[in-house]
Amino acid sequence: MARTSIFVALLAAVGSAVAAKWKGEIKKVEGTTYQCKCYSDNLCWPTTTDWNALNRTVGGTLQVAIPPGAPCHRQFENSTLSTYNEAACAEVLGNWVNEQWLTDHPIANLWPVYTNNTCLPSNDPNSPCTRGFYGMYVILAKTKEQIKAGIDFAREQNLRLIIRNTGHDFMGRSTGFGSLIINTHSFQDVKFLKKYTGPGDWSGSAAIVGAGVQGRELYRQAFAQKPPVVIVGGECPTVGWAGGYIQGGGHGPLTSIYGMGADNVLSFDAITVNGKYVTANEKQNPDLFWALKGGGPSTFAVVVSITVKTFPEVPTAGTIININTTHTNDTAVFNKGFHIFHNLANHYVDNGMFVYFEVGPGPGRLHVAPLVGPRMDEKKLNEVLKPLFDQLDAAKIPHSRYTKAFPTFFEFYMDMFEDEQPNQNSVVGGRLFTRQDLDDDADKVADAIIFASGNPTQETLGFSVGHIVDPGHGVPYADNAIHPKWRNSSSFVITNVIMTGLESWEKKKKLENVQTNIVGKALRDASPNGASYVNEGDLNEPNWQESYWGNKYPKLLELRKKWDPKGVLYTRTTPGTEDWEVLDYGTKLCKKVS
């Protein structure tokens, strides 16, 4: 071969290697070709020099992503690296069901099934610990410049990028195998404004909230203002308010009077996947503003802070009701009691109420904690709930109940809402029931929830968390990406097919099928006018585009192609992810190319 030909061949070979470096792995699965993100077993994976350079750029905030259970194990992965620390292990074991401790951790996910449960805390330091579905590195970002640097690095190196705020996530979107994680939890600044002067028709009070601020802390700071104010947030105290909560829509105890969380957003400060700092509001980047208000978490840009409406504090009363085995072991009596309670959902939301309830696990347990009456005192709430009390008493349903009233929502919230317990394992689903669903056949809806919360198969129990809520009562229309059926909602339930978390891959897939095609089907059959909620739904939801966004989806897909055409960001069942799959048993993220 001539020297020129050899040179050309070598150049072609180098060119192919460079192309391979930037493209990542090609996979063929059942006749379909996929182009994958770059992972540590690929030639394209960044070198140690690359990672060190990134660490210098982000001011030393880059860390190896170590699972929270690792201090309890002598060996991490298959390396000689020892992560064992007796004192640290004791701290992990003591805080494994402490939501605040877990949300303060760099990478922990409160719903551990999405980490693959391969590094659980243990009293046996010789037990195995591997990374599982956790990421490889995490940037503990303290400035927006550090967020930008992480986005740029992930985009340029074709890495899977995860934005992790608190890890309070039922759908695994805060975790991704082999990824680079950007942790935004340290963005804790909150600034309250007596008068908003930005674009739009709102001239009342407002707040500028950092991406890492959690629900209870935001309520606490709002209450400390003079005069006190309130913000539409969730019922769980550790939710990262300015993260996926708002970007998915965001419902909570004040939603039936003030609308969804995203209904009240005035402006976003964000960083695009191209590393550009942007403001999105009614005048600047209005299409991005529209999409970020309910279009899905980690989908269009990385949010740094949100400006939101605040409202004057309101007196609030609440009622707690229990029907369980201390009251009756008669399934028919329990079911009748649940029907009476839930069949009044339209009545509750007609009066601006929000209701949080739990059914299960298994048959015979209803915990309503609480029925929330904003702008009500004890007398008013008892008047509104008289149909419920009268029907329970007339049917001789044994139960316990009590009512309390508070001068402010914050005092009510701190007294009557209960913290959740993290690190539970289940396959999650959900369904939104509209007012029409309840008007047409409330008994069928109640039966479906009971079925989902009991023993839907012979192999597993169910557990459901319900929210009776109607943002359309307070905000009949909002120009944002939230599914229009939320404006006619009456009840929303999160369903769980309970698991241990240690099931085989085949068993997990079987339980996912139970959630989607047995439990989920029962809920869908009972709600022909219903929908699903992007933040708390089934990852295998049939026709998820319609279920999560309705007629808003085509516009969202168009905007995803504009703001993130190459898929730098990824969260499952969000706009524009139709051609993406996580292959190789829940590990590698790949895009269908042919």
C-alpha cells in the first residue's frame, strides 16, 4: 500500500475512533438500532484528566457518587476501596427512615426501588455493596455557574445527566445508572417581595425561591413575614418545592382555593441544555415559561429559582377520621364507610377543601389525615362535613374522628399533617378522577380504590394515598402545560403494589404488569373521563402522552424539540422521550436511531 493510502487509512481510523468517542455505544435490540449515552465501560468515557478538569471548573464540588448505605460495608463495588465506617454506619441506620437526613444526602432517593437496592445499610459489614442504578459522579452545586459547567460537560461528553434536588421522587427521576448528577439542594435562598413589579397582571406579594428549598421550610419562612403569607405547596414537608413539584404541576392543601403550584408561578430563572442563562416569564421566553409550568421535571431546562405569588394567611380547620381494625373487622362495613367518605368528594371540593387519605395496606384501613378546610373555623368545617358525619352515623359505621381549628394555615399544617416514612418499596401508579367520574358512578370509583389498596392479586398487597382536590374551584383556567382535566378534578390517588425491593428483574417486571394492567386497568375503567399525573403516576402508563397532558402534548413535544433537541435531559414518560429506552436491565439510556 502507498504511504499516502496508509496515511488516509490511518486518518480514517482515527476519525472513526473520534466519532466513536463522541457517539457512544451502538446497540441492536430485536431489529432496532440504538445510540447510547456514554458509560464507564465505553472508550468514550471521560478520562481521569477530564474529570479532574471538571472538578477544578466547579470549585472542587465534584464527588464520587457513593450510595448512602456504603459506610456499612467493607467493600464497595469490586474494588479495593473500603467505605466502611462504624460511626457513619450507625448514623445511616439511625436515619434510614428520616426524610430530612435522606434529602440532605448528595444522591439518596427516598423511593429506593429505583436504585436497585444493591447497597442497603446492614449490620453485616461483609455483605455486598454495589452502586446499582445510582450515578457515577455528583456535583454538589453551590452556584449557577457550577450547574452550567455540569450541563456543558454532560452535553459535550454525551453523558446521562440527572438533576437531583431532594430525591423525593416516586418515579425514579432523581436517579440514573452511570450518570453525572447535579445536586441543586444547596440553592436555599428565599426573598419575599411586598409587591411584584414584573411582567403580567399580578401586583400582589411574591417570593423568589431557590431550587433547593423544601416545602415545610418555605411555609415556615412565609409565616415569618409581617404580615404572614402562604404559598401553594405540597402536603409532604420534604418535597423540593422549586424542582419537579412545580415542573409537574404541584398540588397541595391550598390547591382548591389557589390552584396548582404552577398556576401561581410568575417567572423562572433557568439554565438551558446549551449552557445559557435565561429568564422565562410572560415577556421573556414565554414558550419556555409555559412549558416549565407543568410540562414535566428535568425536561426543558434546569431551574435555578422561581418567582411565585404569595397570599395572605388564612384561618384553617381540619378533621381526622379513622376506620380500621380497632373499629371493625367486617369488610362490608369498612367498604361501606369508605364509600360514604369518598363518594362526597365533589362536595368537599365544592367547598374549597383538600383531603389527604390512606387506604391499606391490605383490606380494612382508612386513615383520613386530614380533611382540610381553608378559610374555615371549627363550626364552619363541621357544617360542611355534616353530610359525612350524618351518613356514617346513620349507617352505624364505627370510626373515630376529631376536629381542630387554627388561626393560620401554617399552624394547622404543623399540627395536623404527618411526616411520611421513606425507603418503602413499591411499584407506583396513579389516577385522577374528575367530577364527572364521581357524578356518573362514585361507587365504581370507590370500589376501584378499595381493590387497588387491598389484595389485587394472590401475591401482593396494595396501598393507596389519596388527595381530594380541585384546582379548578379556585382557578378555573390557567395558561400552562397542566392537563386540562385537572380543572375538573375531584380526587387523585397514588397506588402502590408493595414489594420487598429485592425481587429478581423478572419478578419486578411481573409486579409492574400488576400495577399497569390489573390495578391501573381497574382505575381507568372506573374513570373514563379521568387522567394521570406526571409527578405521581405509572411509568408504564398506556398512552401516557394523552393521560398526562391531554391536548397540551403536541405543543410540549414541539417545545422539547426546540429547547432540548438532542436529549441532554431525560426523565421517563416526559415530552420527547418516545424514542429513548433504558436497556440492559435498567442501566443504559439509549436513543432509537433506526
